Amino acid sequence: MVRKYTRSRVGSMVALLGVASLALVACGGAKDAPSSNANQSGDAVAPSSDVLEEALEKGGELTYWTWTPSAEAQVAAFEAKYPNVKVNVANVGTNTEQYTKLQNAIQAGSGAPDVAQVEYYAIPQFSLSDSLVDLSEYGFGDLADQYTPGPWSSVTEGDKVWGLPQDSGPMALFYNKAVFDAAGITEAPKTWDEFAEAAKKINEHDSSVYITNDSGDAGFTTSMIWQAGGHPFSVEGTDVTINLQDEGAKKWADMWSPLVEDGLISPIAGWSNEWYQGLNQGKIASLITGAWMPGTLMSAVEETAGDWRVAPIPTYDGTAANAENGGGGQVVVKQSQNPELAAAFLKWLNNDPESIKIFLESGGFPATVADLESEEFLSQTPEYFGGQEINRVLAAGASDVLAGWNYLPYQVYANSIFGDTVGSAYANKTDINAGLKAWQEALVEYGNAQGFTVTGE
């Protein structure tokens, strides 16, 4: 379902994570700024791609907010090619931390970057508040066929293009083969029933070892519901329906809850020092996550190098089914004083082969069709993964992603309160379904308070 937002129906929205509310501009209303590209009759005229080349030739200075490890190398390559442009790279924090600072700058009317990294789930909140440049004005709509459908749909709204995909996150099972072998598990589980049995075997073999970790993570939960065929968020204009007890949501919660209740899942929080230690020491035997994970494992989990392998994500009945987990792109913020130059930089960043090569060398997983189909990419055999052609597994997973998923138009806020609702089920080792119901109640109440018409089922 294509996300459509009617700004005139949403009077205001509480900004991300408690920041003051941001007034939304009515579509086509008197408050809309006049187009910088218009003919004498006032009709908008899409600038040609020459505008971007002219901007690069003229040059200028840009600010780019990102936490991508390849950013410095990409910018160095860009500046070497376009010496008249200076790009200042700033890491102001990862995801939510950056989004809060970005929203503060937008609210203040100054201080925002020209280009910002934004994950797919967060893009609707910024596009809804009229804070992003519609890149279709610069011909970005013509690039659609160059990206896989999932990431492209996440940066577009009808004919509008709010960003350009950088990576994608089809899910897979990353597992420590040495730990699995020690527990008598000779091959990766293909179904969730097999995964549950493997969880028992691993913990019975060594009670200090767990098949994976999960302390209650909103992104993991939504991806797992997606992979189970769930559609808990339905969005049409400002009408939102939430059903965190639909068939897919219950299928996942009914499968995962017993593992949590029986203590077969490590309660260590992802990305914590304990998490890295657990992976390095073989105490966390697998990760169910997005295809961008190899870079993190290779750079930060060195003690178990050579032991890791990649397998398709387990399914419920053996039929291939997948979801995205993480991933995002870059956007041009409307506050930019030089949107043409910002758009030109963004196009190079996520569409130029030189830039994409640098990104892939840092462990990124592409959203570009050409790279996913490239034999050079598919045939890589990293020693870290025992010489396995892991990209063939990950690329196949991208083709199995289920269609029709929607995030909430206030997903950043939704994720921020996950720990207060579903998180308690993890802490108390109780049924996750009860936590999902509590999360739904809070999301319905919040959405209605922001001017949406939200119904819970």
C-alpha cells in the first residue's frame, strides 16, 4: 500500500521523542513557498538534470549528517572528483539521537544539515512535516528501476521521492558454526520449530550459551511480525488502523514467547558491551538480523572469526518468506540553502558506482539491482565466514521479502515507547502478546492526540 498523507488534516504533530510540536503546512495552501522552478503561468517546471551538473560545477559547501562508517572515504572520493565542493561530515549520533537533533534544528529554523542519513522507518515522520525536498523535481523518479522494490517504496510517496536508498536489510540467520557443532547441531535450522529445538540443545549443552539474544527491540519485533506475514499497521491518508494481534503478529509472538519465558533467549541488549563480549566469547550463538551485519561482525567480533556462517532466515512452514530489518538512505533537508548541490551530492553518493563500491567495501549491503546481481559481489568468499559465498544467501533473501508492509507515520515515537510496553514482557518473562496489546493501546491514544484518526482492532 502506498503511503499517502494529507497535511491539511493533521493540525500538528508532537515532534520526535518529546520535542515541541511542528505545524504541518497544508498542501497547496497559502503558506506553501513558491516554487523556485516555475514558468510565467506559475506552473511548476521540473528542472533538467543539467541543474545538478551546473551546481557541481559552481560548487559550494554542504553539511552531511551520517553514522555510516564509509562516509569519510566516500566524501573524499566525491571531493576529488568535484574539487569545487566541500562536504563537512558530522556524526551527531545514531538513529534516534540524530533524529531528535534534526527535529530540533527543523523546529528552530536553523542548524539542520543539507543532507542527512535517515532509516526507512523514520522517513515518513520527516516527509509528513514537510521537512524534506521532493527529489522528483531533480529527476530522481527516473532512478526507480535501479533499486530493489522494498527500499525504493520506503523513500517514495506516490510520485514524490523523499530520499535515495543506500542499503537494504533482508533478514538472514548469522550463526556460529563452532557453537552449533559443539551442541550437536549439524546444519542451520530451516524452520522456527527447528530453531526452538536448537535453542534447547545449545543451552542444555552449556547453560551459559544462548542461541541468540533479545531484550525487547522494536525494530526486531516489527521485522519478525513482517516475516510472519503480519500487517499490523494500515495507513491511508491520516486514517491509521493498528492491529498488533493480527494473524502474523500472533504467529510470531506465540512462537517467540515460549523461548523468552523458558529463558532460552539471552536478555542481553543488542549493541551493548555485554553483547559484543557474548559474540566474541561464543556465548551468543546466532543473530537474526539484516544483511548489513557482516561489516559489524568482521570489525568488532574478531575472536570468533572463521566460525560464522550465513543461512536463510527460518520460516514457519518451509516456504521462503523474508522481511527487511534496518537499512535506510539519505535525504535533502528543506532547510538547505543549496538544495541543487545537496541533491547532486546525494545522487552521486547513492547512485555512482565509485561511491557504491566504497560503501560495499566497508561491509554495506546494496539496495541497487545491478550490484545485487553482480557476479563479483555474489562470488565473494570472506575468510571470516569460512570462505562461504554469503552474498548469494543474502541476495536470495532480498527476493523473498514479503510485499505490503507499512510503518506507522509516527514510527520513531512508537519505537521509543516499546520498552515501556512490550519490553515488560521480556523483563518479566511473560507472554509477549500482552505486551503487544499494551503497545497498541498506547499507539492508538498517541496517534489520535496528534490529529490522526487511529483505530485499534
